[in-house]
Amino acid sequence: MSALSVASLPPIPPAASLQARARAAVDQSRADARGQGGQVAVDDYRCTTRFAQELSLFRRHPQAVAAGQSLAAPGSWLSLTHLGTPLLLVRQADGELQAFLNVCRHRGARLVPEGSGENARAFACPYHAWTYRADGGLRGVPQAEGFPCLKPEESGLQRLEVTERAGLAWVILDPGQSDLDPAAMLEPLISDLAGLAGMQTPQAFAPRSYEVEANWKLLVDGIFEAYHFKVAHRQTIAAMFAGNVQLVDEAGLHRRLYLIKSNFAREQPGPEDFEPRRYGNLTYFFFPNNLVLVQPDHAQFSCIEPLSPTRSRIHEITLIPEAPASEKAVMHWQANVDLYRRTLAEDYALAESIQQGLASGANEFFNFGSYEYSIPRFHAQLAQQLDHGH
Ligand code: FES
Ligand SMILES: [Fe+2]
């Protein structure tokens, strides 16, 4: 088995500098393979022990759980479950977003049912009506004389680290990780993404969540190579792209991928005419499971939430520069969403077919070629992080 090196690669260059590498890749008709291929053990995609370790790693890395715009007004709130953890996000009077474990400090009932709302003043627990302020502080305890030792100031909701970047709310789910700074963990890639036009305060369009019968890593693997494009996406987007030519840049554990479009080869833009979003798709991957695919006038966010070793839930939000002002605008965005979903359906059907074959014994390892090098590298980085966590 080849050694999977996780030595660092050069720092991420600005997107505008991709032109020269795109030129070289298209001229030589190959991806700029900056690593080697390698193998990944099939068991890593189905082992329950491994899955439990991965879940605890997920809880230490920022998870984008909502579009900030969906919680724009002071007092707006959102209750959701992510990685099995009940969460409550509340926009404070001063405009700051706060995140809490949505779990009562009395006897642990879920405080707020799933949903969203406005004008939060207080949240009352459905079990014994302990109430909490919008800032998470404990406000009231019915028949409080029964709790002579209770310290209300220490009995507020557990607060989680949260940051808003690129229009998304990123939360660290583990309350024991208050020393982690999600904003710093997303850098420098998040600044590169947020610097793109329309990505500071995008509007959320057509959000949806659905499940796929596949290990989360099969869904991530598919974005790290363009080798499958001409085959798996021949019915949808293959003709729009230049073939097996994808440029990969790393920023710590995160990656920016550039999938070169066929118009780049046709029009041959020089460095001055090169507009990265016109000549390719930029995908921002935030380790371990958040993706933003940037297209010329909008972006598609996906979070891959692992549910079990063989099942994942995908959360998608289309991020558009401003709320659609007409029916025509809605149709424009919807057509983009539909093509994106048709393309992803091709990827996810293949992931499900792979998952079904995993237990067959046909393969002990998957073999990744040089232009798929980013996949075994991701697995090596993941393994390294899992080792650090224990
Ligand atoms: S569990 Fe919430 S008030 Fe008792
Ligand atoms: Fe794909």
C-alpha cells in the first residue's frame, strides 16, 4: 500500500491566479496531480467503531447549520437537530447570533421543538416550565423554593461557539470546546469565499434536506476528482466542462477545487480576461463535511450530516445575491437548482451503489489514481485528526 503523505502543500493562492495552472492543465489535458494515488480501506466506510470516532470529530469542527439570513431580525430563532444534537440559534437584540444546546438544565427535556419563529422573549420548557431568556439565561423556576441550592446564574442554557461567515452560521456542537474558535478554524479559506461578489450576505433559496443510503465519505470523495465527469455526468453537465482537469488547493484541512469549463479551452482567456467564476466552478470544502459550490452568479451550499455508517442526510441551500424580485428571477434560480440536483442525483446514486457493494468482499481497498490523489489524502488527514482526538 502506498504511503499517504499529509505533508503540507503550498498555501492557497488567490482564485484569480488559477489562470496559468488552468492553461497548463487544459494544454496537457490532465489535472495538476500534486500528489500520488493511493488506497483506502473499504472497512473505513462501514465500521461502526470508526463511525463513532468520526462523529466525535464532527462535533469539534464547525458545522454550517443555517443561512444567517434566515435569522436576520433580532429575536428570530431556529430550533434544529444536527448530528443528533438539539440546537437553538437565537438572534440577539444587538444583532449577534448565539447558539445553545436546546436542552433544559432541570432534567434535560428538549426546550424548543424543531421549527423557527420571531420575537423570542423567553423559552418555556414543556416539562416543568423552567423559562430561559433569549440570551440563554435562566429566567424563572416555578415553585423555586423546592430548589434551595440552585444557582440560576450557572443554570442557563449551555452556550456553543458560533460564527457567521459567507452567509452561513457555523457552530461547534461540543460544549466542552469553548477554547475552539470556529472563525479561526475556517480561515483562510472562508475569507477567500466571502470575498467573492454576493457571498457576504446571500439570501437562502430553495433549502431542502434529504437522505442518501451511503457513508458520508463516499459523498465527499466524489467532489475531489473530475475523473468521473465525462462518464457519470454525461447526461447533465459533462459537456460544460473540460474533462478530467480539476485544480486543487489546500488551506489546512480545507480545500478549494477548480473545475475548468470548456469555454476556457475555447476562448483561451489571458490573465487580464480571466474571471474564475466564468471559466470554471469553484468548490470550497470545509473539513470534514461542508461544501460551497460557487457558480457565476450564485452558490450552492451542502452539508453532509452522517446519520449512521451507511446513511447520510444532505442539507442544501442555494445562496443567491438578493431575494428574487420577479417570477422570472424565481424561474432562473429554480432552473439552476434543478440542474444542480439532477447532477448530484447522479453522484449520490453511484455512492449508494458503492455502499451496497462494500460488504460483498469484492474489494479490501479502493485504488485511487494520481488525478484522484486528493481523496486518499483527505482520508489520511481524517485518520490523523481521529488519532489526535484520542
Ligand atoms: S425538564 Fe425542563 S423544566 Fe423540567
Ligand atoms: Fe460528480
